[in-house]
Amino acid sequence: MRNFDFVADELVKKLILLFAFEKMEFPLTDSTVSEIIMANPTWMTYMDCKDALFLLQENKFIYRTSHSDEVAFGITPDGRMALASFYTKIPASIREEITKFAKANRQKFKRNQEYTYDYFKNSDGTHTVVLRIRDSNAGDNLLEVRIKTSTRASAVRAAAKWKDKAPNVYEHLHHTMLEEEEK
């Protein structure tokens, strides 16, 4: 439900987004930004968010990068300076909400952006699951694993386990493959 007691002007909307980028501490994909705004309708509307993102990027307060197959945004040094100069224009209650939200959800959003998967049906009737670990800052894949399964159900199960298992898989592979090199 939208809070009509607070109607942000254009500057405040931009500052709210900059503050959210600052508090999340890593570049956010377009879908993550949308999810955050949709979960917090008192901050601004979805359309206001899209307008503010465009203007912030145009004025070089945020940068846009390709995050593998999705666009991601991060705050620039100019964006940090603007935020530092004007953050008090954001109502204290909204700053508090953003800070609490970021603290409670930062790892979930980071995990959702870093540990991704896809699966597709092959011409022979099998399925291939593509599991990835991405670097949230650079947008590069740190690891990509392709697993061929006999059924769609197996592909779905593998994909569902990935978000929880990805860190352990990466650690194990890294340790196993580079153990001799690091001694």
C-alpha cells in the first residue's frame, strides 16, 4: 500500500535510489532494483524508479554494466558525493527503512544475483542444467558448470539446490583444483 503522506520530489527519489545502492553495497541488476522497489512501495512507484534510474545514469551518478545476460547498476564516486551532500533531504524514516531493509536482505539479493541457473531441453530429450557463480562486482562468471540430466525433474531438482550448495561447490572445486599451486 502506497503511503500518500510522503510524496517525494524528483531529487528525493534519486537520492532514495542512491541511498539504496549505497546500503546494498554491490551493483544491483535491473530485476533486483525492481524487486526492492516493489517490496517497498512507500519509497516510490515502479515508474518513478525507472525514471530516476535513467536520470541518475544519464548524469553519471550510477553506472550501467552488463551483468552476464542482465543489466546491472552501481553507484559512482559522483553519486556517492551527491548522496553525501544531500542525504538529509531523504526523510529520516525512509533512510531508516532502507538501512533496515538492506541489512535484512543484502545477502539474499547478492546470492540471487551471484548463484544463477538455467536449464533447457536437448534435441535428444535430455536436459542440460547450467549452474553459474558470478562475481557481483565485475559481472563475470567465476564458475560455470553444465550438467546433463535424463529428465526435466532432475534438472529442476539440481537448479533448486544450487542457491544453497553453490558456495560449498565452489570452495571444494577451488581447493581441489588449486591445492598444489597454493602450497
